[in-house]
Amino acid sequence: MKKSDSIVLNKILKEIAYLQSKTDNIISFEDFDKDEDKKRIVAMTLINIGELTRHISQECKDLAKDIPFKNIIGLRDVAAHGYHSLKSDSVWGTVKTSIPDFKSKIEKLLARTYGI
């Protein structure tokens, strides 16, 4: 794996930390759904994560077959080009379930590859 991959992966972890800091205090989907500012923060951060994911080398992606890189980039494309079509419940599920799983997998990949 290239050294640049570790830089990108660490930037993704920073985006995830930011996202979690902005959503950890939201208890329910209903609270999220009525908070337009939070929804926009989440969408922009998901765009950032997806854009960073584009810069991960194929070699790195091959080492981490359990990480759905294509889905992450796909979500970025929908959030960037079809924000109006995003479904709040799907975004909420991503924030509460997929993002923590993604974070864990990145941390394991970094530990396994770089001892970080």
C-alpha cells in the first residue's frame, strides 16, 4: 500500500470524527429528520468522505475487500448531484451503522498495514 493511502485514510478518519461529533447528540431519526442544518452537515461530510475515497489506490482497495469503496463513492455522487433525492432515513442509517463500521475497518487496515 502506498504512503499516500495512509494520508487519505487518516483524512477520512478525521471526516468521520467530525461527522460523529455533529451527530452523536442526536438521539432519534425524528430529531435528525427535522434538523436541516444537521442533514446538510452530514451530506457535505459524506461528499468529502466519498471524494477522499476516490484517491485511494487500487492496491489499497485490493487489500481491503471488506470495505465497500464503490458504495461510498456512489453515495458521494448521489449526495453531490442529487441531494434533493436523498432519503433522510437512509442517510441516518448510514451515519449510525455504516460509518462506525467503515471507521473500524479503516483503523484495522491502518494497523495491519502501517502499525498505526
